Amino acid sequence: MKRRPALDRSPVAIAAPAAPGASADDRLLGLVGALRALETPDELRRFLVDLCTPAELEAMADRWAVVPELAEGRAYREIHDRTGVSVTTVGRVARCLSLGAGGYRLAAERLGHLSPGAAFAVPGHDDAH
């Protein structure tokens, strides 16, 4: 899989809207700026409902529902049984928690699902079968 270069995360870059013909990274930064402009959970919910299809919202909500389950140390199959989220998606979320950009981890720490700096090991593939 090809990795993209790191995004410019400076406050100026994040606040600037993406210009026509902007790169995917610039458009992503424009979206980040829009998200940062929202002030309440209701504003964010309304924005997401407008931005995403129902299936996209469900997929994102499903992925997030897996995070606290993984933080509790549950096996993939148990998480699937408890949430209805596919074992494949559980595995993807687990890999992102361990090896991703750190977004899941940061949110999980701030919401008390994970202790800051706590080790998180991806359960073995045996848990997924």
C-alpha cells in the first residue's frame, strides 16, 4: 500500500478552505477546518448527517463502537457477537489502534476508554476465527 506524505497540520493550513483543483490532502484539511468550526455535539451531528450517507455514518459508528470493546481486551469474535460489526472490521480497527495515525487512540484516551500511553496489542489472528 502506498503511503501519502504527512499532512501540514499547522493552524493556518487547517483553517484555510481548499481551493478548486486542490489536492486530496488540501481537501482533507478543508474538511478538518470545517469540523473544527463546529462548537457543539449537535452541530457536529448535523454536519455529519449532511456530509455522509446513512451507510457511511453507520460504518463510522460501527468502527467507533469497536474501540471501547478492544480497549477492554475482548476477542474479535466476542466483539462481533456483542456489536454485530464484522470480524474483518474489528481487525481493521485493532490495527489502526496499534499502528494507525493515532486518532482512535487519542479519542479513546480522552473519553476514558484507554489510559494515556497504555500499551495496546492487536489480538492474534486466532481470535478472528
